[in-house]
Amino acid sequence: MTQNKNYRGFRDLKVNQLSYELALEIFELTKTFPKEEKYSLIDQIRRSSRSVSTSIAEAWYKRKYPKSFVSKLIDVAGEAGETEVWIDFSFAQGYLHNIKREYLLEKYNEVGKKKEELWKKNFIY
């Protein structure tokens, strides 16, 4: 079996591409947050949004080991959920408009759906 020379592993996964773009978008958005949030909300939302992508990469490399694969996909769900909570806090504190909040929450919902597709394609129940 020959592998496409342009194949980039987890980087080719739509779920990774989406979560990576969302993490970059959140990074840019948080530049406008008040400085007093630097060591709390900003750090937390940046960390959790980045962890979605890093957990996808880890899951991809562990996909030959079902328990490890599932564990990392559970981490993906947990980090995405945590990011959604930080998005809600950002909205509640007036740092995000509702349109941006709804957009981000919809995109994280899409990440969840794509994560489930990845699980179903790579794991036999």
C-alpha cells in the first residue's frame, strides 16, 4: 500500500483543522479582553481551546490502542466543553457579543460531531 506523499496525519483531519482554527480565533479575540483577565479567563480559554487540538493529535497517534484512543477523545470532549464554559463567561462579562458567542458555540458543537465521526471510523465497538 502506497501512502500519499502529501499525507499529513492528524493535520488532515477536519476535526483537527476546525479546532485549530478555533483556537487561533480565540487567541485573537482574547487580545481585546481586559488586562486584569490575563491570568484567569484569558489563560484558561486559550489553554482549553488549544488542548482540543493537542488531544486530537494524541488520539490520532494512539488510535491503535482502543482504550488510549477513547481516553484521548474523551479529553477532546472535556476540553471543548470547558472552552464553551469560558465562552459563556466571556459573554456574561461583556467581552463577547452574542453573535460571536453563538458562532463559537456552534463551531464547538461541530467539533463534537466530527470527534464522534472520528471515533466511529477508527474504533470497533
